[in-house]
Amino acid sequence: MRYDLTDLRLFVAVADAGNISRGAAACFLSPSSASLRLKSLEDALQVQLLQRLPRGVALTRPGQVLLEHSRRCMAELEQMHANIAPYAAGVKGQVTIFANSTALASYLPSDLTAFLQTRPTVRVNLEGRLSHDIVAAVADGRADIGVVTWDGEHPDLEFRAYHEDELVVLVPEPSKLLAGKAARFTDCLEYPFVSLQSGSAIHTFLQNKAAVLGRHVDVRIQVTSFTEVIAMVAAGVGIAILPRSVASHSTETRVRTLKLEEEWAHRVLRVCWHTGHAVSEHVAALVERLCGQASA
């Protein structure tokens, strides 16, 4: 390539400023040097990136494409520095965990806090994903540990129990919806639901269960977090089906929790890791801590 990161930083600065001189000043370059670099960048890519105007510049279509990629490139570079910087400050290791939304909202915060208190030089990269994506990521080596609701197996992974949980029904209180202490899923389908966004694990799971019955979940409103789901139920928008571990952490008093009388309501969270990869001492220690919670 006949251009470098300085050229890309300059191009982004000029695009943001809409002016070569101001963009050059932001990169501590003279206007003439900046103009030469931009011309060389255009020559290297064999396209016109900027339209020179009497009072500044405007991006051409290829320039818009380059700006989008340059921003991502700069962001990845900054993330690289952010990931490396802790090692210069004495960090001895990093563990990458992918976990589903239930684990993130309930069990993992306290377990990871306890782990990090005993290992102050370790950093944890924690990301929320769907269970099937987590299994694939651990198998591919993109994550060290996965926490999933997954009944299957994988030839390259080992699974151990983490926590048992169950799905429960949340209804507004006071209300006459689903009177009693338990409800069948078919009964729930008679009412509008509050749900997480389409594509979330629990939304997809419940839609599939309804499809088996030849029904559908009437989703009145979709929100982005369990906390918002509970708040909407409390406001009387609809009912919801959530993990008990999530519902029990809520301090909202305007909801009532019912047992969901379905075999599939019982769920087991499991920890998984790759058996064919050598794991660091920190990863092994965290696996043991999480798996130890199964009997806690």
C-alpha cells in the first residue's frame, strides 16, 4: 500500500472539518503537506475522494466508502491499544467470556467480582451472545469460556453445570390476569406480551414454542433489557416470561410471579470450554470457580 495510517487519519479529519486547512491543523500538518498526502491517497486508490469547492471540500461516493472503513480502522486501532495498555500496567492475563443474557443479568456479576478480587492483575472481556453463537465462538477459539443454556453436546467442548433456573410468568399486580399461582403456556398466549427485541434468545425460544402449538406470541412492545421488560409489565402493558433468576433480582412490587407449568420451563445454565486447546491458569481457575457454583 502506498498510503499509511497518517493518511487515513488526515482524510477523516478533513472529512469531519469539511476543509483541508482545518483538517491538516487537527493532524499537525501544513495545508500544503496535507494536500499532497490526499492527492497521493487518491492516486493510490485510483479514485477521487474529495470534491474541491470554493469554501471547502465534499466527499465523493468513493470518499464516503473510504470514510466508513477508515473510521472502523481507527476504532479497531484504538481498541488494540486499549487491550494492550493494561499489560504495560502490570496485568498478567486476560479471559474472554461469552455468556447468554440470563447469566449476564443474574449470576455472573457476583461470581466474576469474587474471582477478580482474588486476581487483581487479570482482566475479563465479557460479551453477551446467543447460546448457539457462544458454542461456535468457544469452538473457534474466539472465546475462552462460554456460559449457555444448551442441551446439546459438541465434540471439541466440555460442558459442566453452572446454575439451574426456570422460566416464570410475570403479570401486573393488581390485576385479574392469569389468576392463581401457576399457568400453562397456552393460557399465556391469550394475552399480549412484553418481550426483548427480536433475535434475542428468549424471544426466539418462545416464538418457536408457540409455533409448535400452531399459535404465535402477541408481542405488544419490545424493549432492550430485562429491567425494561419488568417495568412494562408493572405498568400494565402486558405479561412476560422471564428466567426466575432475573425476576427475583427485581425490586418492582407491582408484578406477580407465576410458575410456568411446562417441562421446558426448567433450564440449566452450563459452562463450556475447548478441550483441545491449552488454557491459561487464569481460565482454568475461573472455570473451576464457576463450575463450583453448581453445588453451592
